[in-house]
Amino acid sequence: FPTRRSSDLTMAESAQFTVLMDDALALELGVDILGAVPDVFHADGAKKSISAPGVGNYLTVGKAAALTRQLIGEQGLREHSFVHAHGTGTPQNRVTESVILDRVAEAFGIRQWPVTAIKAFVGHSLGSSGGDQLAAALGSFAHNQIPGIRSIDHIADDVHRQHLDFAMDHVRHDN
């Protein structure tokens, strides 16, 4: 999404692990429950990446938004959700990803969907960027803060953002 300063895109490696368990077992053991996985969505067939989006990308994001609405209601989706974008900032990716997010936000009546990108802090990990995003999203909920995209000084002109709100600074959210 951003126009990056030339030194800001960093290739990285990282590792995470996430422990998933039955909710009854988690309660029995008294573990800290940071989130839930109510469903898993995959793009259709041979998934194309964000830089060459197929219909599966629209369906995947739309299904996730619909499930969020089902779980926390219209107002919850519109006022208490946010997106951790892939956000590499390359010209092709920023345009195609922002189109998908902007159209889904519009379809669900979201006026200004907060968007962040953890890669601004950790770089683009080669094998586990999804784990980076999961850890950051759980941290956002645990600490009521959406991290700002601090490695940029402005959003590129070709980014679609009629219904998106890019967090340039950290955003506190109390819910």
C-alpha cells in the first residue's frame, strides 16, 4: 500500500507456533484463550496471489467478513474489526490488494475499515508471514491497539481507499 522508502522492504525469517485446542480442554486447563478459529477459508482452485487476484481472493475475504458479521453483528463488523494486510508495498500488490479490501468493505457497509500491515515492523518473512500476522492480530486484541504502518510517510496515490483507513500511527481501540 505505501510508497516505501528504499531501505524499508526487508526480507526476513521468523517462526511462531500457535497452540490450538478444544475449548472445553482450554477451560479445564485454565489456559489464556487469545482467540478462536471458527472457520478456515481457502481461495478457489489454483489460488493466485494478491498481485494477480483471482475470484478466490474476493470470496475468501468476503467469507471472512460474513462470518465476522455473523459472530459479532453488523455494528461489530463495522466498528470493531480491522484488516492485517499483506501490504508489501510493491506497485502491483498495493493496487490489487487494496481493490479487494475496498470492495469487500463497501459490500459490507464498512465506511472506513482500519488497515495495518505488520510487515512494517518485522519485514516480509519468507515462509511464515501468516504466522506473523496471526501473532500481531492476537496482540492487537489482547492490548487493544492496532499497530500503525510506521515505515511509510504517505499512502501511494494508486491505492484504493474509499472505504479503507490506513493506520499510519498506532490506534487505540477500546471494545
